[in-house]
Amino acid sequence: MPKLESVRATAEAIGRISCIKTGEEIGLLYQWDNGETQASLHNFGVQETQHCSDQPTNQDLGA
């Protein structure tokens, strides 16, 4: 059986994710013991979590 090189066991919160418009905390950034990072958004409702304002999002990220 192959050995997994990147096994996650524990994570520590290393930062807060805030809405740019309101400054409200919407999630946390975690760092795993293997060095990987992962964002975790609070579950306040799909619309509030994904879009922290009523403004439409810009889908063209290449600009």
C-alpha cells in the first residue's frame, strides 16, 4: 500500500477572513501540520457567505 506523503492531522487558525465592504468576519484561515493552508467560511447562509454585499460580483478575473 503506498504511503501518503501529505497527511493532515491537525490545523491551527492563523488568520481571519473579513468582508472588504463591511469588515465583518466571514471565515478563518487554517494552517495544517503539513504546511498546507485552507480557508473555512462561516455558514451564515449561502448568499451572505459568498457575497458579503448586494453588489454583483465581477466574473472576469483576468482583467
